[in-house]
Amino acid sequence: MKYRNFITKVLCFLLVFAAFVPYQAKAARKAEEEAENAAKIAEVEAANREVRKQMAEAENASPYTDGVYEGTAEGFGGPVSVEVTIDGGDITEIRLLDVSGEDPAYLMQVESLLDQMLQTQGVDVDTISGATFTSKGLIHAVTEALRKARR
């Protein structure tokens, strides 16, 4: 009887042990897979950080090459010619070169557009009511100059 209890206990122990061996192997495989997945995730996250860094640098980069560029477009009274200066990637000056055909009253009204373009660093400005064609001529002339300045 003593041996029977002992054998029963040993058999129970062996059965329990036999049940845990496959579980232990499965747990080890799962741990390896998780480690591989963690390594892959870390690799993808590093690549994403690099892409985000490059995108931020590209967004902050100026689309313009430094220099002085001319542009001409048709205004109310004829061609409107401008000179746009780019320095450090920024529009630093817009000068009127030839506006000889424009009416002085219209021209006075649209000169405020030059300051607005410098402030916005582009041509996304509204035309001046009452001097619409002169405004459009000025905006298109600056647009042409900036097109030449594009990288």
C-alpha cells in the first residue's frame, strides 16, 4: 500500500510535469516571437522618426533660391514689371521697375500690396477694389518673378 501511494504520487507528478513541458516550449517560442516583433517595431519607429525629421526639414526649407528676379505681367494700362529680391530664402524686397502705363491713382492704391506680399512671403493677397486690373498685373508680375526663383 505504501508503494502504491508512492507510485500514484510519482505518476501524478510525471503527468503534471508532462503537461507543463509543452506549455513551457510554447511559452519560450512566444517569448522569442515577441522579442522579434519588438525589434521590428523599434526598427519601424526609428524609420518613422527619420521620415518625420526629413518632412519637418523640407517644410521649413524655403522654396526660393537667393537672388534678384524680374517678372512682368499685363496691368490696366500696359505691362507691369517688378524686381523681387530673395535673401536667406525670404522675399526681402519687391520693387516696381516699370509701371509707366498705369494710372497714378490706381498705382497708389495697389502699392500697399507690396507690403502685404512681403508680410505673407507670397502672392496670396486680395486685389484692391477699384484698381483690380492693376492689382492683378502686380500680383502676376511678382508671381512670374517668384516662379523664376523656385528651386
